[in-house]
Amino acid sequence: MSGQGEAEGVREAAQPGAAEVTATVIVNAPAPRVFAALTAWERQSDWIPFTTVRVVHGDGGEGSRIEAVTALGPAVLRDEMRVVHVDAPYEVRVVHDGRVLRGPGVMRCTPMDRDRTQVVWHEWFHLPGGVPGRVAWPLLWPGSKFGLTRALRKFARLVELGDLP
């Protein structure tokens, strides 16, 4: 894809879609440490089930390309994204711009008292499949919410134990 065509594709994907999922966790660690663990992209494989994450271009900061491949048996979902904004240690924004998963996402770290940090992970996906995709989303949403919340809880445990980043 040309530079201009790629930029247009990212702008289109950056528009919020109809599918929205949010998960939150409180981590007993200071925000800079939590943020570093959250943006240690390839270590996300340690806490997101069935998923391998890798940086395919860049250093993991703004402009980097990240790929997350989730495989469960024969089913494989490739999530391609670009890091579009980093405000360490508070926020990182991505745009999912692959063929199936498209839409913006944000991970926020909010410092709290006693060196605790609230992590909020929010995604807005465009639903593939037209009307069938929109009809299926209410059935898929609870599993998406549960899976993301469970992953963030594991993330919190690993940070608190010192296993991340």
C-alpha cells in the first residue's frame, strides 16, 4: 500500500466502531512500572491467553507496528495495529488496522494513592460481516469482556510479583 493509501486506511480504522469493550484492574504498583509492563508488547504473550505478540516494525513506541496472533485450535485471529500515541506513563493509543480487526484502542494508567495504579483498556471495533456481525456482537461481547478482564487480572498479578516487565 502506498504511504498515502496506508495513512487513509489508518484514519478510517481509527474511527470508533460499534463494538466496544472495556476492562479495568487496580495494580498494586506505581504507574511508571505498570505502564512499562503494559507496553512491553512481546511480554503480553505471558498474560493474554492463546496469544503471541510481537513488534514487527519500530521500537514499540509511536509509529511502531504490533502483531498479536491468537490461536485456539485451528482458529487463528491476526490483530495488526499501529501505535499512534504514547504519553508515558499514562496512556498508549493504538489503531487496529488489519483485515478483520479494525478500530481504535487505548490503555490508560492512572496513578492512585499508596503506589497503586488503575489500568483501563478500552477498544472500539468495527464489526466485520455486516448485519450478521452486528447481530452476533451482543452474543460475543460478554466473552470478550470476560477474557479481557481475566487477562488484566493476570497482568496485575505478574506486575505485583515482579515478573513483569
